[in-house]
Amino acid sequence: MKNSLDAVMEKESSTGWKSCGAAYVAVYGTLRAGGVNDIARLQHGTVCLGKTELTGTLHDLGWYPGLRLEGRQPVLAEVYAMDAALEQAMDRIEGLWPEDMGEYTKRLLTLPVALVQGGQQMMTVLVYEALPTTVGTAPVLEVSDWLQWFESKGIQHPDTAFSLNSAQNKK
């Protein structure tokens, strides 16, 4: 009888997909609660564990942001528990799987997380970082909360249905 880890490893090898191994993810854009790709839609029961601050340079890519982890700008991120199935679904949204679209890369960072229930805990989190070619000449956003900034523009994403890859999000 196979355990769940064996099943995940078998699925990974048969699809060519590989987990980063992190237990948590920090999301700063469309995957945040209320975003067009709200992470809770990917996996039933997903709840925010807390918030953290990423540091870098945030870029406006139209319907979604791109964060380079270079620079000094604080960027608000929500932290969620993650398993391999959720990671694979996010890899699809970020254009990393089943085909790498060359927009993002995975980075593991150890950061302090302000927990929803109070207190703070150091966690190693997955962050999807935009590649330099992705942000290119895209405008830099001098905001820490991308979702609040996007909503303040008063426009709604043209697809109200959930999108499963970044190509769809570019519409």
C-alpha cells in the first residue's frame, strides 16, 4: 500500500513536475484573498496563516504584478500552508508547468510571519519571483499592497472566472 508521499513522488515523476519541498507559500498578487486567482479556490480549506513583508521591486504587468527580490521596497504577502497539489496548481498559474513560459522562478526565503492568531514565527516560504525579462521596462509600483492598489484603479479583470495560467491573466 502506498503512502501519500509515495503517491506524490510517483505523480511528479510521471508528469515531469517537481515540488520545491516548502510547506508554506507567500503570495503578493492575484493569489491573495480576494484576487482573481484567490488561493482558496485552488484547494478547499486553504486559509491565511499570517502576513509577511517581502523586500524587492514591484512591477505593474497589467492584470498582475511581478516582484523582483532586489531592491528595498516592502511588499505585503499573505502566507498559506502548501502541499504538493497546491504548489502544482500555483505553478500552472505562474506559467511554470506544464510548460515553463519563462516569466517566474521559485525562490525559498526564511521570513518572520505575523500569525493571524497572534505572535510571530520564522517560516521558510516559497515565493514566485518575476524574471528580469518579465519585468523588463514594466513600470515600478511604489506601493506595498498590490491588491489594494489594483482595486483602487476601479477596474475589474475581464475574466470573472478563475484563471489557471498567467497567459490567461494577461488578457
